[in-house]
Amino acid sequence: MKAVTVERVSQGIYEHIPTEDVVGYVQREDSLLAWAIDGASTLTETPFTTFSDVTDAGWFSRELSRLLEERFQYTRFSPAQLRLVLQELRQAYRRAGGDARPLWAWPVAAATVLEIDLSVSPARLASYHYADCFIAAWPAAAEAERVLDDVVLPAAVYDPWKPYSGFQGVQRDRLWLRREQQQRNESSSALTLNPESALNATLQSETLHRPGHVLLGSDGLSRIWDTYHLMTQEQALQCVVQHGLPALLGVLRAFEASARTGDTVLKRRDDASGIHLCLAQR
């Protein structure tokens, strides 16, 4: 039996604009690194500015994910090493034309990065939190059995991309100012192309008895319980265990396709992603 089985979902909200969420992982001999990255909404007049086929936020989340997989294949994660990764990405962005962009247009991301030490029992978890991606860890219930019914996701219903991601007036101007502050690393817990933002992490440590489960994801997915209140977080986690991560995403998208959501400070829908790790009994 594999020590860890992995299930992933990621779904964007625009038809021709790739999602700005990315989830990924690196499996090592006795440890595992996993992450969820949520690129912040693009605040430019058009979605593609520096790159022809992806937003700056989408580029940032993809490149950050790629380098996490590459640089931490054999090395445990540390904010100090992430600082070097961000320095490299900053140089790459500037070479691609980033210097032509105002500072508020430079990409920002939320992320949670999780190290799991599988060499001990219970497993040790160390999670590094940047802004508002979520993580939940819980032991497997003895009575929980996987329901193997095929999950049919609702047909994709795409939203039209709006200039500045739909934000207007005073709200947009406030976001521009906030993005400039984040790039200067002023009162921010997010990741940016400022390498010092790697040191913004809030570290949480816990243990997890096996068999057990871990779920990481973006706030687009956690809307199920923290915004729409369709179920509690505990019920959402049970849904993942019994029916799989696609089933939980289906609950989200079915609701958003049929209900009036969003307001002046919240997009009607958001990219949603998650990665579910099932840790087998040692």
C-alpha cells in the first residue's frame, strides 16, 4: 500500500483565461511536501499584459509551483530557501517585461506549504501559511468507507472576464494601493515578487495519527463553508473522504450556477482548487 495517495482538483472561472490556482506535491522517501497557491485577482484593464496567454498572477502561481517541485525534491522546505526562489522569479518577471508594469500590477499570491514527516508515528506536520489558503488535517474514522459512485461535475458555466476583475471606483483604487504595499512587503502576509515576503509565513505544527487525511486548498473552495455555508467544514471533509474531492467541487459549482452570489467586494465565483492527501496506516 502506498504511504500517501493524492487527489487533486482545480477549476477556473473563465473560458479562455487559465486558472490562477495551482496545487502540487513532491513525494520523498520518508516525507512529503504539498502546496496550494492562489494567485490574486488581476487588476489590469486586460487579463494578459506581460504574457500572451496567461495573467501575471497565473504565471506567478505556475512558476512558483514548478520551482517548489524542482528545488525541494530532496530538501525540506524553508522560508529562507523560498526567498531565493522568489528572487529568481523577480528577475525572470523583469526580463519578461515586468518593469513596464505599475507596481500594483505585479503578481501577488496566497499559499499554504505543508511539510509532512512520515518517518515518525504519529506523522509530524509543519504548515507555512501566506495569506488565506486553508489546510485541514484529521484522523480517518474507522467506519468511513469510500463510496465509489462516479462523480459527474456540473457543466462548466464560465463568467466573462471584466476589466480589473470587476472591481471599480474606490474599491479598485484601494486594491491598487494595497497591492503596492504588498510588493513593498508592508503589513502583508502574502507572497509577492519581493523576496522578503518569503519570511511572512505563519508556521503551524501538529501531529496526525495514521490513517489520516489532509486537505489544502484555495479560498475559492472554502467558500463552501466560510462564505455560502452550504455545509460545515467537518461535513465538507467527510464528503471528501466518502465521495472524493471532485464531489466537493461539484457541490460548490452547482450552487454557484443556480444562486445569486458575489457583491461589490467579492467576485461572483472564484478559481477553486484543492489537494487531498490520504496517509495510510504505518
